[in-house]
Amino acid sequence: MDLDRARPVWPQIADDLRRRLDAGEWKAGERFPGTVALAAEYEVTQSTTQKAVVALREEGRLRTVLGAGSYVV
């Protein structure tokens, strides 16, 4: 994915993750990649990917289990 650095990056990442979820890249109940792995993949900071993951969690697409990670709903 080629990020547009003129716009906030985390919403672009959230959009891409939504697209990938809708495409079935991760199935319901499956563990979602951690923010460190996503940061490496998108070549951004972990705080940027954290914002994207929080947005998906607030939409009900992910659930986070403290100490165990995030899972696809």
C-alpha cells in the first residue's frame, strides 16, 4: 500500500485493514496481527497502527483481550 503522507496516515491504514478484513484475509475468531507487526508492514510507528486498531475495535470489528491480543469478530 502506498500511503499518502499529505493526509493523516492512521485512517488510511484503518481503511486498508477494513478492506483486508472484508476480503477475508483474517477469519472470525482469528488472532489479528499486533501493532508492532503492522507498524513494520506499513513502515510507520506503532502508535500509528495502534490508532488504526482502536478504530476497528470501536467499530466492533475486533475485540481485544488484555495480554492476549486482538481477535477478529
